[in-house]
Amino acid sequence: MKTAMARPLSAIGSVVLIIGALLPWATFVLNDGPYPDKATLEFFDAPFGLSSFRLYLEILGLAGIVFTFVPVRDKIRVLKSIGWGAAGISVVNLLFIAGDGGGLGAITAADGVPAFGSIVAVVGSAVLLFGAYQLPPEPLTVIDSKLPWWAEWLILLAAFVALLFLITETLTAGGHSGVSDPYIGPLFLSYLSAVGALLGVLHAFGVTEWISDMSERHRVFSIVVLVLCAVAVPFTSVGNDYWMTITANIGVYAATAIGLNIVVGLAGLLDLGYVAFMGIGAFVAANLSGAVAAEFHIQLPFIVAAIASGIVAGVFGAVVGSPTLRVRGDYLAIVTLAFGEIFVRVSQNNIGGLTGGSNAIPNIPDLSLFGAQFNDAPTIGGLQLPGGVLYYFLIVLLVALVMFVFGNLKNSRIGRAWIAIREDEDVARAMGVKTGKLKILAFMTGATLAGLAGAVFAHKLATASYDSFQFNQSVTLLAAVILGGMGTIPGAVLGAALLFVLPEELRQFKDYRLLFFGLALVVIMRFRPQGLIADRHRRAELADEDTTGESLDDTAIKEPVAVAAKEAGA
Amino acid sequence: MTPVLQARDVSMVFGGLAALKNVSLDLDEGKIVGLIGPNGAGKTTFFNCLTGLYTPTTGQVLLKGDPLPGDPAAVTDAGVARTFQNIRLFPSMTVLENVLLGRHVRMKQGPLSSLFHGPAFRRGEAAARDRARELLAFVGLGKVEDELSRNLPYGDQRRLEIARALATDPAVLLLDEPTAGMNPQETEAARQLIFRIRDTGVSVVVIEHDTKFIFTLCDRVSVLVQGELLVEGTPDEVRGDPRVVEAYLGKPPEEVEAELQAVQEGEQS
């Protein structure tokens, strides 16, 4: 009986949503702002203006109607994704217009101008959602088909190019070059909601899992294409100085997060002082860079300095890791927390004279290669590239290296032993795993990678300061790993990107941005505890909470195509 | 012939509590030895001494004549593998990965080889996979290697644990209550499996509550009661021993009645 109401409700909701998108949204006119032509809330009246948020709503509404009546698998997840995406867009813009337009009048009626669009859209998405939740829950769709290798390569290529497009669009959704656009916040969030809805629908169809399994099968190919995509970024719409700096920062933190992922995600050792290893790497590189304030007045080639940074950080990693032989769980977290604090205090007070204290080590020379300074904007074959693009390429290389280390170690005897330690340390030991050595190895490897990232970081910033390696950085990195998905590479990269891009894009909301940010983390952890891109293992570990708890065999709806393909192949 | 595994006067004291008192056990090559006793008799403590998890307070454990190393990982390396009373698989690893983990100790790839995945690494990995699949087929789990171990039915989890232990190429396999919670058919299958393991040259020690199972499985049986070795012998000897009957079933009814009467008379007087 409940399900009988589902279709009418979601259909009505979708229709209301479309009507809402077509109605005017704001009554007030905003008179200030850097773009006089755009600095008006009439902007929200244009049917499909620059913001496109109404276009998203139209598309979502139409999709809602189509998927209500067309028989699709896992209808509930499809409609839920659409509903939540639409709700996100409507609520964000409603709050923004009400907030900036001076209260309720801006979204209802004032001076004889009615503008109920946002409220209608919110109601529409609520009805749509309500209808969707009446549907019976279905097991997650699993597409099990294997195609010939060239077809899978093509699909992967297309997927990664689409991903690249999505990412550059996400970055620039709120405007270019970081110039303060008054609408950057809501525009970005609207876009993010729409993308979220799209990914949700793809997930419901089993497409995302299918592609990720495919990329697992063609690991080397995927990595090559990913690197190529990353190299292509400067040639897209984000190819300017501002975004080069932001993406380079994301890259450094992503590399560090992948390193942390070895310690936390694979070996299951909670490390709250991880950023200190990045700091150690940065200071070692700074001291060997020939900077005036450095302790040693020698300038080693960057590659040598970077290796030295990695080694020194690795040694410290082994030292900090050694208590793991005796200390477990929460107690280990406290040990690592203490180490992080010791590092900050020591470098702040310049104990040992290697860190420049509160003056930091400034003026670290720019890197150069064949006479090209890394901060300059090079011209290749008449094509003007943005400034800092060489750093960006260097960091892409760094991330690729770190991915290589992580991926290969994970799929080896050592990676398996780490996962076993995470799952049940006593049993791992009883099975002959030398847990002590392996735990120290995990710490060492993670620290070495962080040290390398630190060396690049110091040159990129031209400064090595204790201030960059505080406790909150460690926590942010840890959040990146957990949010993105423990034990996976794309998870760590996505987590780092989100954690370092979101604050950038949410500047619109000034003091509230960290509040929103925190709320977003809570929501994601509540509804997707295994992280955005979950490890196959962990996905299963936490999946019970949102499926009906049947065994995998029952939930896997085998694609008829797959069966046919298997038979044809056999 | 020296026994493969030999416990000599093993005692284990926790604080003031003597969990084991001078327990000795000989396991000859290619034999199955059973260890029975009521709850709390010290069977699992004894097992932990045999696997290096505990170091005996006094006494010693010899493997092929050499003292057992003090670390569980080293003991496994030396050739003693075990299963656990409460199944302890790596729940979110696949069936195959669980067995591969058992293979860990026989694989030689170090950190660098694991990092670069060279030809030697690939060969070692392929060999380990082959061996793991062989063992899975041996215990009858050949078809589910990609299933997560937590999703296996109970009996299959027990068999997987055995496959994982066998992957370490043990000389001695210690099974801690391998048939707990199984129905008669599964128990029979477990018995056949243990016989087949024995036939591959692995010596086996089994702890079990189910005396019928032990008496039809083992070459020799030891009975532990309150930390002490009560009886040791062939199944027939042990089965007929009145002390075992008393330890297991309590005293015969007439004796209990007599004792009760004696107590009552004592109170009256």
C-alpha cells in the first residue's frame, strides 16, 4: 500500500520541482559587489543564467519524471539521489537569497513582486524524496560483465576524461581565477549537488563500481591515463596561476595523504602527528637548498635534497614507530600526537638551530630545470602556460610516485600482512607475520613519502615554517584519508582535494565556512562511513549498515550480459 | 625416533594460579593426538604454550628435538600452525587472501621486491597463489576463493582456518575444537579432513569436547583435569579408565548418594 503512493508522489514532486525552477526566485535587487552587471539578485530571475542552477533543477525534475515511470533497477536509490541533489540545490540557493537579500521577503513577495520559486522547488524535492522513500529497498546493483580489453580501455579512457572535465568544471564552477565573485559559494554548491545527484544515479545503476573494478583490472593503464589527464589540466579552463597554485597544494597534500593511508588505512595504526614527517622533509630540503637563512650553506641538487629529506623523515618514522611494538590503539594515537607536538615546539623554538624558529627559513630558491625557473610562466611552442606550471608537473610526478609505492606495496606479501595486522594483530602474529618489523616498516614508508612531499612543499612555498605543520594539518590529512575512503588511492586524492578545495570555494560564507565544512563531514560520515571511494574490503566491512544484510551472493544481481559474455568467452 | 613435538613437564603459573602442572606430551610423526578435559582444565593454556604464545613457567617444549622459539611468528616459521577455538579469520579479506596470508611465512619477497614487482616477485606471487588454490581445493573451498571470508557459512570458515594454517607448511597442526558447533555430517567431514591431513605427513594435535569424536580419530589421547595430566594412552585405554569417567561424568550415582548421606549424617550428629 505504501509503495502504491510512491509513484504518484515522486511524479508530483518532480513536476512541482520543474515549476519551481521556472518561477522567479528573488524579489530584491542587490546593489553592491564587484560585478555591477551581475551584482543583482535579478540574476536569479534569468531562466538559465550563468548560474545554471535552474537548468540543473529542470534536468533533475525531468529525470525524476522519467525514472518514476520507466522501469529501472534500484529505483529507490535513483530517485533518492535525484531528490537529494535537487533538495541541496534548492535549499542552498534559498538560504543564500534569503540571507543576502534581507530575509524572507527576498524569497516570498515584496513590493508587489512575487518570487516563490525557491520555496516551490524545496517543496517539490521534499515530495519527490518522500515518494522515493516509500519504494521498497533493493540490493545494490552489480554489473559483472567483462568486455574485451580494448573496450574496457576505451571505457576507462572516457571515464577518466569525463572525470577530468568534471573536476575542472567543479574547480571553476564558482568563477575563475579566485577573483571574489559574490555568487561563488551558492554556484559551487549547486554544481556540487548536481554532480552528486549524477554520481548517485550512476552508483545506483552499478556503473561507478563497474568502472572502478575495471580500473582495478587494468591498473597500469589507469595510472597512465590518470597521469596524462593530470598533465592535461593546465591546458584546460583552470590553466591559470591561481588554480595552478591550488592544484599544486592539493597534490602535495594528496601525496601526503596517500602516505598516511599506508599507516592508517592499510596497517591500521592511528597516527595523529603525521604532518611532522612532512615538516622534517621540508626543513631538511630547506637546509640543503642554499637559502641564506639555512644552517648549512650548501646547495645540493633538488633530487639529492629530496632523497635526503625522504631518508631523514623515514628514520624519524622508524623511531616514532618503535613504540608501536608495545603500544596499541588509543595509546599509540597519544604517542604520535605527542611526537607531533614535540616537533612543533622544537621547530618553533629553533632547538638545534635547524628550523629558523619563528622566523622560519624564508627565501628558499626557486627550482630550475635547464634554466627554466619553476615559478615562471613558460612558453612551449608558442603556447603560453600559466605560472607555476612546472611545480604542478613536478607534483603530478610526486603523486604518481607515491601512488606507485602505495599500489605495489598494497598488492604484495607486505601489504597483505599490513591488512592482516589491521584486522587481527594476534592472529597475524600466530600466522608467522613479524608484526613488529612490519609496523615499523609501515611507519617508515609513510614517513618517507611525507618527507618527499615536504621537500617539494618547501620549494613550492619558498618557505619552511613550523606553522605549516601544526596538529590541525595532521587532523585534516587524517580526515582526508577517512573521508575519501581508507586504503584506496583515489579516496585519499579525492579526500585531500575536497578538504583543501572546499574551504577555498566556501569563502563566500565567511565565518560560517568551517561550520558548513564540519557539517558536511558529519553528514558524509553518517551516510557513508566507509568513505567516498571505499576499499573493496572496507566496503564489505561497513556495507551491512546500509543494505539489508544479505550475503553477497544474494545481493549481486548478475547482469544477463555478463553471463552471456562469460559463456561466449568459455 | 624422536617425537616431532614434545612437551616436557610444562607448568604455567598466572600470578598465584597454577594453570598447568607438569604436563608432558609426545607427538610422533604422522600421528593424531587428542587432548580432552572438562572446561577450565587448561587445554587452551597448554595449546598456547605449544605455539609460543606463552612461555612455560617451568619445563620446555621441543620441536624435532630443538627448544621452541619464544615468539609465535617464529614458532610458525619453525613449523607449528594452529587454528583457534573461536574462529579468527581476517573477516574482510577474501578466502584466497586469507590463505595467502598463511603463505606469508614461506614467501621471501622483501620490501624492495614488493615495491618494484620484478620477475622474481611475480614468480613467487604466482607460486603462492597456486599453492593457496591447491589447499583450498584440498579442504573443499575451491569455488569460493573470491568470497569475503566473513560471508562463508560457519563450517566453511572452520575449513578455511585449517587451509590457512596448512599454508604455512607445518610439521605440526594444532586444532582447537575443530568441530565445535557442527552437526553430525559436518563433524564426519571434519574427521575425514583431519585423516587426509595426517596422510600428507602432518602430525596433528586436537583439542575437543566431543569425546566420541576424539576416540574415533586419535592414535593417542591425553586427559587434562585441573591443569594436570590425568591419563595418557590409546583411545581404548583412556575410554575404559574409571578416573576419566569420573572426571567427565562425575562420580557414579551410587557413590554420590553415599556421600550425600554421609554429609547428612554429619549434620545430624
